[in-house]
Amino acid sequence: MCDHHGEESLSGSLAEETLLPPGWSLFPLGLSPEWMAEPLCGAGCIGWPACSMARFSYVRMKYLFFSWLAVFVGSWIIYVQYSTYTELCRGKDCKKIICDKYKTGVIDGPACNSLCVTETLYFGKCLSTKPSNQMYLGIWDNLPGVVKCQMEQALHLDFGTELEPRKEIVLFDKPTRGTTVQKFKEMVYSLFKAKLGDQGNLSELVNLILTVADGDKDGQVSLGEAKSAWALLQLNEFLLMVILQDKEHTPKLMGFCGDLYVMESVEYTSLYGISLPWVIELFIPSGFRRSMDQLFTPSWPRKAKIAIGLLEFVEDVFHGPYGNFLMCDTSAKNLGYNDKYDLKMVDMRKIVPETNLKELIKDRHCESDLDCVYGTDCRTSCDQSTMKCTSEVIQPNLAKACQLLKDYLLRGAPSEIREELEKQLYSCIALKVTANQMEMEHSLILNNLKTLLWKKISYTNDS
């Protein structure tokens, strides 16, 4: 099409068929047909200015398209996260349910009047991770605390299945009107026997519960107070707070109303890192986030003091006065510390009585060991002959705590103890419940770790 013969034929045809006035040319401004044909063949468009404009328009359209795409995707992510946030944070619903019950005389407790009448107890920042377990930073009479409220029944441990929504007809249904104090004590005793096993001192724990239930300290437990106490005793965290109320690393119970309770707040709510807005968290890769966490940990002596606190808490729940409790989620987000670098538990909802867990998991159907897990850390094995989970948890609490502390303590550890510290931590992680003389090994490793850390930090200002 672009050879010279083609040009002559085309020009001749136009000259013959097109009538032009005398002196007019088909190619004005002296442009020859050869010049006009050259860009048509080489670039596929008429002249370089037009080609440049076309390329510019294409780049601009491409830029606009991807810009709008980024805005759309970002807006969608923010909308989804906001919808999730509004689903997770249902504090108004929680308060309405509790206050309706209080105002009709169904429940009572030391936090009820402040929550529902004077409104000196209010919810702040939402910390909920599940719609069923509402958690907020709160202020009660100018004192900071953490408010927790159950939005669904929590009568049983769930193993990955959703519980049915809370039903008003059965909420705070026990004890019934006419129940005597002695009958209520028997109810509580039976509940403890099922949860904790047949301990010889359960009667002492029952009396302790009645003291806590008497919120107004008038020496009597009213029906409303008893209903609140009964609902709260279904929650393992509340029970553990009562059992360990005198222990240093357990947050103090400030008050309750129904199954809503207020506990001591902790200044630092994770072993690692800094708190970032959830929108920013979306765009931070997990690997980079872990590196950030390590950068924002306290100095090593302070980390050692926090670690000693965790080891002491493990002692508190290991064969304590009312049986053994199992730590089924030892992630860093459940552990915090105060301004003196004393460890404080932030969330104890996945610390469960061993007897209770064994009863619930021993007949669970399984295909493999992966089916025999509660929380993230309480694992039993699957008996392939019966296709049922066994009841013996594989790892003790100490091994799980050491697994968490390994990277936390080894980073920045003084060179003179690093090798010994690493050896002790790996021996700790290797602990098995089924090992011979496990309790002796447990005590030996725990004491060795505490001694090693204390020796190094005893004379430092940071500790």
C-alpha cells in the first residue's frame, strides 16, 4: 500500500475524479503526497502532534482508572471494616439489656446504680474481638477500668461452633424467687464440683462467692445479687478472678451488674508493640508488624521482670487451692503490664478448669489431632480406634509460656547468660504432661528460669 506505484495510482485517481477550482491544490501549504504518506505508514497516525496527544490521553486515562480503582477498593475495605466494627461493638445493646433487668428488679450489684441511674460508669474505647464478648475501656467514678459484658449465653465452652443468641426468657433465670440462702449455696457447690472436680475445700470457695455476691455489704445476699452472681459464675474469667483475688498478677474485680463486670485496667495491654488505629493495621504486613513489635518492647531487664511475672502466674494456676487451670490462649495480646513492669493478665477467658475441659472434650468426635483443640493452645490427641478425643492435654502451661517468651527474652539478652537462658527455655518448651516425674521437672525448670532472670536484674535500675 505504501510503495510508489500505489501513491501514483491513488493520486491519479483523485485527480481524475475530483473537480477543483483552477489554481487550487489537493495538498495545501506545499505538502507533498510523499510527506503525508510517510507518517501514515511509519507511525500509523497523521502527524507527530496527534500521536503525542493520543499517547498522553492514554496515559492519563490509565492513571485515572487505577486511581479510581484504588479509591474504590480502599473505600470498600474501610466500609467492610467499619461494618465489622459496628457488629463487634454493641455496648449500647449490652447496657440496655442490663439496665432493663436492673430497673425491673431482676438483677442487682455494686455497679448497677452507677451504670443505669447516675451514669458515672460509662464505656470508652471498644476492645471487643467477638460480638458475643463485649469489652471496653471504661471510667467508673473517675477510676479507669475494663468493662466486660456477655451478649450470648456462655454456659458451655465452644469448640469452634457459634452459640445460640442470648434468649431473654432464660437470662438470669436462677435462682428463682423463694430460694433460700442454704439452697443457693448448694447450687453453687454443685456447680463448682462439676467445674473444678471434687475438691475438699469447695465449701470455703462457696463462702467466698457469697461474700463477693453481697455487693452492698449489708450482710445479706438479695435475690437480684444472687441472680447476678449465678450468671457470672458461668464465666471462667470471673471465677478465676475470685479464686486469685489476692494474687499480684490477676486484675482486681471492681464491681458487677448482672453478667457485666468491671475489672482493673492495665496500662500496657500487650507484651509487644504499640497500639495503632485499626485502619492503619490493615495495611501493615504481618512480618513487618512483628519487626515493629520487637522495636517497641521495653529494655531487656524490664522484659525479664515481666517474664518472671508470667512464670509466677503459671505457678498460681498450676495445682492451686481449687485445682489446676489450663491456659488455652497464651498469645501476647492477653498479657499486659503496669508502669512498674509487673505482669497483669488482660484477658483470662480462655483459662479454664482442667476438670471442666476434660469432661467436655473426652467424647468429642475427631478425625485427627487437629480436631482436639480448644482455644489455640489446649491440645489433646485423637484416639484412632474410637475416633474420640482423649482427655489428657499434651502441653502444660509452663511449656506454652516458654514458647511465648523465647523470642521475647532472647532478643537483647546479655551475652553472659544468653546460652544458658536459651538452653533453659528449650528444655521448658519440651515439657510434656505425660512425661515421667513431670511435676518435678516442671518445678525445677520454672525455679531455674526465675533464678537465672532474677540474678541478672536484681541490681539494675530498670527492674
